Amino acid sequence: MNHKLAFIAGALALFTFGCNQQHEHDGQADAAASATSDHEHGEDAKVEEGGSSTTTVTLDNGQRWKANPETTSGVANMVALIDKQTAMPGDAKALKAALEEEFGLIFERCTMTGEAHEQLHNYLIPIHQRFSGFDAGDATQLADMKSYLGTYGNYFE
């Protein structure tokens, strides 16, 4: 239980302080939101968050965002962990811990900036939300997580 609380606290800290980037919050968030609504990003895609509201991940004028290699490999590592579990079921708690660790490493190693960075957060938030109550031994939840991770290439290269 302490491991779970530590992960949640760490993830919230990462979301708050963001991928090794220093963000100023002196009214710029409102200006950025306004600029984003005025700026055409191309196709919008609704991304389900486990039944709650949706986060919109947008493209860069119809093109995928450039992601740092560590982020791309982190998502691929998460898919590989799920594939391994699907092929040969093992300890579901260990799998969940490994997925959470890999997810944390994505934030730790993130060097992205600007709108690409913001869109990455829009993509990652539903993964974080899926971890709440996630049972890595449940084939349906594993398939849902893998399916969502599979959409990464739709938005990032």
C-alpha cells in the first residue's frame, strides 16, 4: 500500500512540476489556453479516460509531434511488458509496478518543450488515470491499456 501511495505522490509531483521543465504560472496558462483555441492544430482526437471526461490530444497542423526518443522507447517498453504478460501470465502486481516504473521514467527523461510537451501530457494523463484501480491480471484492462498505448504513434513520431 505504501508503494502505491508513493507512486501516486510521485506522479502528482511530476505532473505538477512537469518533465524536468520549469513552467511559470503567472497568468500565462490563460494566455496559452486562449492562444491554443485561436491556433489551428489540425485534427482533434478524443482520448477516453476510463469512462470519465476526455482529454483532447491534437496534431501539429495535421502532422505528428516530434517526441524525444526516451518517451517513444518508454511507451514501447510498456507495450512489451504487456505483451510478455499476455504471452506468459506472471505476477500481476509485479507487472503493474513495472508499468508504473516505466511510466515514471517517461516523465523523468522527458526533454520535450512547448506545445509538443503539452500534447504529450494530454496523452499521458489517461494512462495515469488508468493506473488507479488497475489490475494487471485482468485481461480486459491489459487489452485496454495496450490499445491506448497503441495510439501513441497516431500523435507522436
